[in-house]
Amino acid sequence: MSPVFPMLTVLTMFYYMCLRRRAMTATRGEMMNSHRTIVSNSRTSPLNAEVVQYAKEVVDFSSHYGSENSMSYTMWNLAGVPNVFPSSGDFTQTAVFRTYGTWWDQCPSASLPFKRTPPNFQSQDYVELTFEQQVYPTAVHVLETYHPGAVIRILACSANPYSPSPPAEVRWETLWSERPTKVNASQARQFKPCIKQINFPTNLIRLEINSSLLDYYTELDAVVLHGMKDKPLLSLKTSLVDMNDLDDDDYEDKDGCGMDSLNKKFNSAALREGPNNGYFDKLPYELIQLILKHLTLPDLCRLAQTCKLLNQHCCDPLQYIHLNLQPYWAKVNDTSLEFLQTRCTLVQWLNLSWTGNRGFISVAGFSSHFLNETCLEVISEMCPNLQDLNLSSCDKLPPQAFNHIAKLCSLKRLILYRTKVEQTALLSILNFCSELQHLSLGSCVMIEDYDVIASMIGAKCKKLRTLDLWRCKNITENGIAELASGCPLLEELDLGWCPTLQSSTGCFTKLARQLPNLQKLFLTANRSVCDTDIEELASNCTRLRQLDILGTRMVSPASLRKLLESCKDLCLLDVSFCSQIDNRSVLELNASFPKVFIKKSFTQ
């Protein structure tokens, strides 16, 4: 046979393979499903002009430093054009989150980390912003004016908050993400991460924040969304990436959600038949349970589909004593919760933070959405052993919903920060939940008389170790006296921005003398704190580790030196805007006590 024929045969086969590959690529290019993203720089038609817009309004957020009836240091400052940028420094017209650094993880109220939390979930706070027009994003710019570097994730949503009809499907796509990194400079910057393109227009952007590496509060001024009204035409150099072609683990590492289509993971109808389960048949039940505790929740759901034996183990309620759904907020839906419900009879720690957003969870689904009364009623009935309940920033919950919490008599930790809990419901909770050790009532604006609440806490909550009364509007020296005498085990007390407390009444002296176990005391923005109060703390609260006296005009460097000499464990001392504490004093104290982080800011 002539050697030409084999060569022709090889060329023919190569040509056929090229045609087949081209056909497959074309087919995939046309099927833009929910997991498709386009990663490239695109060339657009001159007729498709770029739209540049500032945020129209802030629709949701997890926390802020300011009060609910003010604009100072609140998330609402992110709406509209910049107030401060390009200036640098501490300005009240910016958006500031509640915490920074690792100080909040080192205080007595810090919660132990939830088991099974994926290590790539790093977000601590979030804020959601809407824009006037839906666009295909080409850039997102964040104007940071003080201690930048907290933004670690930017997402876009397919739902239009201004649409009169609810969307048939709600999708979140990550435009950019990165692990927390240290930014050494505290000056203003325009953060311009390189985002990926998505195949739907959006006018709802979410920033997720991690402030753990910052030396002070991050301050954000505005967010700018760049985008095209029409889908950009892609150049020939465009790289198409189908997320379905990626391994599940790669998808989890990249996007940090990891629970794609939870309903599919939980559905264990198709299990492998057969009596042979390998060496697992020889292992004690308890040992298998111990092994499975090391799996993340998505892996546990996948393993449940392998065989009947492992399905039995994966569905054991003992595996769900700690249930943290926060890392999967963008994927959890009604079906997911339906499969979880029967497994949660022994749950003690439950974290539903951030879930149920944008219609993922309906009233009928969980037997309910976590932001309504029905959900709390179901939790109180289905989870009688619940010890830890965090409802932080659940400001959509109606006041009457909180009455159901009183049924959870085993509660040890209750977080009601920025909720609409009212006085009657809270008194009922305090009366029946006498095992409470950690209680947060920060920014609870519906409580009429905090002295009455403090009196009930002192009478009923004898085991209380930490109490957050941040921005409570009307507590007086009478309430403080009831707390100090009734809760001798208190190790942490936050009285920041409580304007009705005056040092002249002796309330801070009483605290220092009756609460020797105090490790954290925040008296933020109380201008009446004086040298006498600091010296009482030095004499009686030698275990003190964190003290915030920001804004006082009555404390001298001499009293601070006494405090630092007495409290050997002190690691955080915030003396920002303290008029008697100048730069020279701070430098001298730093030289004498190098282990203490002394924070000093000045008025702009």
C-alpha cells in the first residue's frame, strides 16, 4: 500500500476530531447555564457605552458602628456620591462596621467557632447596595478612606429589588474574592479589583468584609458600579469557562459557598445496594461518628448518597449538634431545610445568619423563613436543647416573634443586636432563661426602660458573664447598681454610647468595686469618665484586658499609667479623642508598656 493512504487516513481522522471539538465548543458556548461565567477582557461596540453609577441605597447589612437614628458612622453613608474621598482619616460621614482586629475574638463573649465551618469562609460582615440601572458589570470601585483592606468578596445578584414582580430564580455570582490580606497604609484609596464577567445584568451588589487584620475600624465612603446596558461582545481571545467542568472542591475553594444545589446533596434516594460496606461494617458505631465529625456539611451530604450504612450515620442527629448554614447563605433554600429539619432534633448551636435572603427561603419552606415569627416558633418547638441563638441584625422580625424565645430555657447565649425586641418580650425571656451566660442587647431601640431590664437581669441571670448594652438610650446609675449587685460573675460589659450614665453619680466606681472579674469594659463616648474611675479600675479590676474610654475629657496620662502598672494583662486601650491625652503621652506610655495596643485618633 502506498504510504500516502495512511497519511490521508490520519489527516482525515484529525480533521474529523477538529470538527467534532468545534461543534462541542459551539454547543457549550450557546448553553449559558446558571453555573457559567466568562473570564476575560472584552471588547465592546462603541454603541454600547459604559454606565457609571453610585449606589442608590443601602438595603441590607450585618452591623454598623453608628446608631439606628443617626447618619454618623452608619452603612447608609455608602449611598450616593462620596462625602469624604479622597481625604483620609476618621470621619463621621463614612460607613463603619462594628468591630475590627482580633480583639472581639479575645474577649469573654467570643463564641467558639462552629464545627464544620469551611476554612475558606472568611466573611465577618456584609453590606448590600442597589443601583439605579441594571448593567453587566465591568468594574466595581470601593472608595476607602481609613484603614483600607477589609473587603474580601464582591458579589452580584440577578434579582432586581425595584422590580414589581418577584423573580422566578435568584442567583448570586462572585465577581471577585480574596483571602484577608494586610494593608500597611491607613490612607484613603480607590480599591479597584479585577472582576469577572457574568451572564446576567445586575443592580444589586454585595460587599463582604473581614476586618481581623486591621489596626482600627475600616471606613468606606462610596461604591461605584461600572457596566454595560447590553451584554458585551466578546473578542476571539475570550476564554470560556464552564463551572460544570470544574471539580466540586475547586468550586468551593473559588467561590466560598460550597453548597451548590443543597437539595441535590441532601436527596439520598439513589443509594448503592448490597450488604458489603467494606471495613466500615467492622468499625464501632461511635468511631464512624467520630470520623464523620471532620467532614464539612457538603461532604457529609455527599457521603450520605454512597450506601445505606453511611446514609444512616450521616443522618444521625448527633452530627448536627452544631449547625452552621451561614457559609452557604447563597445556596440554602426550602428543599435544603426540609431535608435538614428531621436531623436537627438535638441541635444546640444554630447559625442561620445571612440565609433566606432574596426569597431563597419561603414561609412554607422551613416551616419557615428565619426572619419571621413562624420560624422562631418552630425553633422553640423542634430545638428544646438550643443553647446558642444569634439573631443579630434580624431587624425584619416583628416584636411579637421574640416571645417564643422564652420557651428555650437552656439558652446560654442570646444575641439580639439591632433587633426590634420589645420590653415585655425581653422580660419574659429573662424570667425563663435563667441559664444565660452571654447576652447582647446592643442597639435595641424598642426597649423603653433599660433600668427595668437591668433589674430583671440582676434578679434572674446570676450566671451572666457578658452583657452588651451598646447604645442603650436610657440606662441610669440605678440600673447599673442592680447589675453590679446581681451579676457578680460579669467579665465583660459594653456601655459604649450610653449618654445617660454620669460618673458623678458613682456608677462607674460601683462597677469597679463590685465586679472584680471584669476583663473587658467599654465606656465609649462617655465624656464624664474621670481619673477617679480609672484609679478604681486599677485598684479593683486587675484582670482587665480591654478598656475603651474614647472621647472622655477628664482622664490624665498619670491615671492611665497607674492602670497599666496594675492591670498586667491589659492589651487594648482606646484613648481616641481624649483631650488630655496627646501624642507625646501616648509615645511615653507605649515605650513603658510595649505589649499594650494604645489607640489614639484625633478629630479631623
